[in-house]
Amino acid sequence: MENFREELAACEPNEGKTLVIETRDYGRVIRYPIKTHVVMSNEDMFALMDRYVTGRVKSDDYVFISEKVIAICQGRAYDIDELKPRRLARFLSRFVYRSPYGIGLGSPWTMELAIRDVGTFRILLAAACAAITKPFGRRGIFYKIAGMKARAIDGPCPCTIPPYNHFAKMAPAMPNQVAKSLAAHIGCKVVIIDANDLNVEVLGKSSKDISESFCRQAFCDNPLGQSAQATPIAVVRRLDCADMPQCPPCRRAILEASHI
């Protein structure tokens, strides 16, 4: 445990981010980004936790995990050369708003995954409702109807670490169950998060008692980064943790926070 505390104390925030954030409702929170190897399709997520997290956290910590890594471990990320978008996917993708923070369903490959995972009827219903409401200036209707699984789908981006700059991926399957299993394995709370520089979505959590408001406030600045940082995991700790006096990383964080 002490060795890991020293490792945490050596953690550096990603560029443009901070280790400590002052939340509106939960005080100061520290987020330690954990750098990993490039996770490949169908890797064992429990082995991944053992390599980087297990035995190194306290029971009142949170481990936030990027939903992309969970999806990759589940084999739900695909090289776009292997995807053959149907005609409907090519047609519908032309009308989807493309955010500067991610391609979303604005490509034939990601729209094809949405049709596969969400279903043709729901995607068509979402598209029809979006078409009706768009002239009235209402945006986001498509994703509200298509649901969280559709919102979490993302596609290739040149700033993403290879080989995933050439991949499209679905949302993780059964994210709440995955979070519960991982929490039982590592001994602390787990949150599966979909964060970018625009928004934060909680896809899965190991307990219904975990506040989604806390998760969003703690991750509102996307401390894991948006591109090739290779930090898909964060140990998250409120700075009122029980063993603060004996916790070098937390003492360091308090000193840093006093200068924010």
C-alpha cells in the first residue's frame, strides 16, 4: 500500500488538467490518472485491474474507468475496414451533427454499430423525431430517443492513440454489472465513465448509492484526456479521506490545492 501511495504521489496530471478539483457540492477531490499499456481487444479486464489497481486502493476510494477500455476488453471495438455499413447507415449518418469532441454517429461505421446495438426501429424513430424538431431549433432529440448506448458509440479520430484511430466502438455491454464485478475484485467503488471535453456520462456504477452528481463534478474537466494520453483509469479520492494525516499523496494534494 505504501509503495502505491508513493506511486500516486508521483502522478502528474495530463496536459492542461489538474490533479485536484474544487467541486461545487463535494469539496476538493483528487484524481490520479493511471497510465497503462495500449489495451487490446478481448483483454481480461480483471487482469488489467490486477496489473494497475488491485491491492493499491482503499475502500473509500473510487476507481473511474473509461468506457472505451471496457468496450475494448469486451471485443466491442472494430477496425473500420471490417465494418460494412448498410445503405441505411450511410444515409442516416449524413444528417447527424458532428461535434468537435467526437464523431458520434456522424459516420457510416458508427451509425452501423448503432443500428446493430440499438435496433433499426429505435434509430429510425430517433431520426424521424429529430427531423421533425430540428426546424424549431431543438437539437439533441436524436440521442435522447436513441439512448445512452447510442450516445456512447464513437468512431475513428486522428488524435486517438493507434490502432484506435482506425476503430469504431460500441458502448460497453452491461456496464453496471461490470462495475459491480470489478468493485468486488479490487475492493473499492467503481464507475464506468464516458467523459469528453464537452460532457460527462456515467454509464455504469458498482452501487446505486454512488452519486452521479459527484461523478460529473469530479470529472467535469475530463482529467483522463481526450486523445493519446493512455490514462484510461483514475483513482479518485475525496480530500476528507479517513487516513489523510498518514496519506502523503493527499497531503501533497492539499498543498497544491491551497494554490488553486
